[in-house]
Amino acid sequence: MHDIRLIRENPQGFDTALARRGVAPQSEAILGVDTARRDVATRMQEAQARRNEASKAIGAAMGKGDKDTAEALKAEVAELKTTLPALEEDERRLTAELNAALAAHPNLPADDVPQGEDEAGNVEVSRWGTPRSFDFQPIEHADLGPPLGLDFETGALIAGARFTFLRGAMARLHRALAQFMLDRQTGENGYTECMPPLLVKDEAVFGTGQLPKFAEDLFKTTDGRWLIPTAEVSLTNAVQGQILPDSALPLRMTALTPCFRSEAGAAGRDTRGFIRQHQFEKVELVSITRPEDSDAEHERMTEAAESILQALDLPYRKMLLCSGDMGFTARRTYDLEVWLPGQNAYREISSCSTCGDFQARRMNARYRPEGPDGKKAGTEFVHTLNGSGLAVGRTLVAVLENYQQGDGTVEVPEVLKPYMGGIARLTPLG
């Protein structure tokens, strides 16, 4: 959600920043509603003050025996009591309209975000690792995986398209990846493990920006709750409506959860294989910081995600997304794209974003900064960040394709062997 004060102070700057996201100028319409709301609020306050003043004057007039004045004042108070509810209703309506307008538009990109309309405008920041040379033609996971336990047919039979059934050592490898990621993020990268709800209320998905604009990408239950598309929703909303002490920041949380997405906005994309599923697991990273620390925290979070790929010896590249390719709530995003030799391409495996105070305003999440003398000042909105550390299914795909052997087996990466109960290689199921 945007800060109305900043729009009042610099409407042209607001429109210019929105234009970088491909959005038409909005400041005139927003400020029009804001002006009307402030005018109604002023009239309402004046009417309330006059009602109180006239009510006191009635007693004084009665005490002096001035019945005519008292009656006139009574009539005025009665009229104000009729007028005030209408003004209060107008104020509520205009406030709701203003908040809806402030919440409807995407976050403003940071100054260092490259200009662009889509992924073609993204900028490569760095690369890590060297793609492996094969003495055979590597194949995609969708062809490699089924004999090893990646069962697309049974998943579709049970639940339909974009669901997969994992068997045997394949299921264990998936679990090993998830556990390794969680252990690394908590043990070495300083995140606190959490186990949040998978079902959340409207306020939670509004707070992190999925509602109202992206409702079609979510699954909703019959009792009005939403299945989380990512643990970002639950973890970030852990500070919803709170005023945190300065000493509590930065707050770093991680969770391994199932994630549920309808993929309505991705129809026809990655229908083959394990890349884009309606249900998948992910280790999510969320940080709540002071405003002045959020840029450094963004780099730290991205490095935490990179550390998983490096430990697994999976080549990847780091991309800075352009203004037209970022998510709705992000002000800056790094994507990590892992090398998939079967596809001969880099594919996204993690997205790490800093959102500034955009989500915090929607959630009303604040902190109370302390001055140099220890005295507590007023409150400020926190900054929020989120990232994948990593998406488990996509990492499984990367391991299968990068560690495949010419005989159709797959080696288990060294760091995962302690989690595999002695299994060092995935072989075709009997």
C-alpha cells in the first residue's frame, strides 16, 4: 500500500515511478479522493465541535432564563445530529475508496532496478559454477524421472493435471533436500524455524498483496479461508497489527510448507514435468527489518538462498529483475536461475524480494525506534523481505538433471547422503 503523504508531496514522482511498472498516471485520481475525504473530515469535525459548543450554551441560556436562545440552540443541535451521520458515512466511504486506490497499484521500483517490460529486460548480475560436460546427451527430468519414482500418471489420476506422486528413493531425495535446506537456513544462516498455518484469513493474503488482485491464482476453501501460495503469507503476517520493539529487529523466520497455486496466470506454461505444480513444497525465508537495514538484508537473504545451490554444486546465475518483471509487492527482486542441462537453459529456482514498507502498511506492522539516548521515539512501519531458500521440487529437478548418469541412474549429491539412509544413487524401481 502506498503512502498518501508521499503522493501529496510529489505526485509527479509517484506517476513517473508507476510508469516504470507500465501503469498509467494515478496521482490526480487518488488526490481527488483524498481531497474530498479531508474536506468531509474537516466539516465533520467542525460540526461535532459546534454541536458540543451549542449543547453547553443551551444550559447557560436556560440558566439566564433566555428560552428563545435555548430553543434556537436546541434546534441547531437537532439539525447537527441529523447532519453528522451523513458526514460520518461519507467519511467512511471516501476513506475506504482511498485505501482501495492506494492498495490497487504495485510497489514503486527502487532506483537501481533496470527499466524493462518483461524478462527480456532482466540483467545478469553474476554466475556461479560451471555446467557439467556430459559424455552422453543429457535428458530432461520429465523423461529421466518416471523410472526412478517421479510418477506423473498416478498424480494426475488422483488429483488431475499438475500433481505428481513420488515413490521410493525419489520421495526420500525430495525429503532430504527439504530437510537439508531447513537445517542450513536455521543452523548457518540465522533463520528461526517456524511451522505456520496453511489456511489463512482474507486479512493475511491482503497484507502480503495477493488480494484482491490475484485471487484467481489462489485456492479458497468452503469456509472462506485461503490455502497459502507460499509461507511468505503466514510468516510475514506474524507481525500483522503489531508494534515491535527496536530490539526485536531484524526478525528472520523460515518455514518448510506445502504451497498451493491455481496457476491461473500461467496457463499453458510448463505443463510437462515437475516445474510448475498446483501443490509443491518450499523453504521460505522472511525478514522483518528497520528501513535503513532492508537493502543490506536483501543481499544477505539472497546469499542465504545461493548457499544452498553452492552446497549442492548446482551452477546458477543471479538476475536483477527489470521494472516490468517484478512481482506486485516488490521494490527490487533477485532471481536465482539454476542450470538444467536437459533443457539446456537456466530456470528460476528462487526469487528474493525486498518490499520496503509496502506490505507493512497493508498489515499495519510497525516498530518503535530508539534514539541514541535510549529514549523511545514514535513508531515507523517496518520493512519486509521474502525469498525462496529454495523451492524443493525445482531443486529436485535440478539435481536429477545435473547428477544424471548415462545408464539412467542419478547420483545423490554429497551433502544429501547423510539424509538418505545409505542410498547413494537413484536407480529404476523394480
